[in-house]
Amino acid sequence: MYGKISEKPRYANADGATPGYGGAWTPAPTRGEGRRVLIVGDDPPTVELLSTTMELAGYRIATAGSGPEALTRLVEHPADLVVLDMGLEDLKHFSGYPRLPVADRPPLLFLTACESLDSLAPGLGPGVSDYVVKPFRVAEVLARAQTLLRTRHHESRHGAAPHFGDLTLDDNTCRAHRGRRTLDLTPAEYRLLRHLLLHAEQVLSKEQICRHVWGEDRADNAIEKLVSRLRRKVNQEDPPLIHTRKGFGYWLGI
């Protein structure tokens, strides 16, 4: 069952800000518009922190303490997003997830100490997913949740996969192709490439990229390294598609 949206924060400062991970105060997040989020985890303090914060952000929250319980809840009460705070052993008990029709699978947001989503959950089948590395900041979890929900909403409205020339993305499998070549992308590189594709022929500043890819400020060299890695993978064929507009940012086009 998904909980009622809170009308007022249960704890906030005078400006309406709410505490982030580790007790730091952060601005009140954008409201979740009543979308349903299932939080799955066996650590009560973490589940309580996420439940409270996401409820204050305007999401309707349900929780589950195990993989089997989560699957039961998904069948009985479909969710718009699943947040998984689970170890590798626990994920084995979430193996029934692929039996859900692809169209009915909500995006998955993993909270994990692992760096690779592929090694974390190879058996969950196609679908939109992302991860946040622990110890996490609540602001990043909220930003990732919004990105996943926005991606799913965009695809349900427009249907066609993002593409430019021979460069295409498949959000069902989270894979990118340049012609017949599959691009081996990290989740951050995939998010960046998708953002560039959706804004093809537009210059995106480092600040815009930072907000979309990480949901927080990062040093300029972190953005430059990310773009450089993605450019090497995408621009192996002619014409090159990812470019720098010195002093302004980056853009995708010919």
C-alpha cells in the first residue's frame, strides 16, 4: 500500500529545507507529484530516512524488507519506481523480477557499494536502471529518481528511442550503438549521451551536464574526463558527433 502524501514536512528548518545524508541541511526537493515509489531494504534507519525524505518530496511510499515481499507488492500495487538497498545475496531473491512484462517493470534505482551495475544485477533483464554508490547523499537519490521517472515518462509519450544519425540508444537494455558497434558505456556516460541526444545541436554548459548526470556540483575536471571518455567511444567513426564549444560547453551534432 502506498502512503498518503505529507502536506507538511515532519522535520524541516525555517526555510522548508530538509536534512540530507549525514544531517546536512539541503533545499526542499521538487515534489514527486504523487508518483508511487517502492523502497526495498533490510536496514530500518536507511529505509526510514528514504521513506521520510521522499514522502516529503511528494512521492507516495511503500516499503518491503525482502526481495519476495517486494515482488508481491509490485504485483498487487504497481510502482512508478523501485529503490533497492540490497546486497548481492539479497538480490538473488529478487530474481522473479524478469517475469514481469517489460512494459510493466518500473525503473530500478540501486543503492550499492559496487561500482558496476552489470556485476550487481546481471539477471534482472532489460529495463531502465541506475545506481547511487554508498554512502549516499539523499539529494543525489532524489535527483536520480527524477531522472529515471522523467526518462520513462518521455519514452511512454514519444515511443521512439533517442537517436542521431547512426547513433541510437535502447533504454530497455540501457545500451548504445554507433551503427553496428555496441558502445561499452558506464551509467554516467549513458546518462550524458542520452542528455546530449535529447538536446542535439544544442550547446550544454558544464553546469547543465553536472546537474543532469550527477545531480550535484562536481569539479570541472570531472566533467572534462567524463566527456573525454564518452567522446573516445562515440567518435571512432566519421563523422565525429561530440564536440567542444570552447568557453561554452559541449554539443552533439555534425
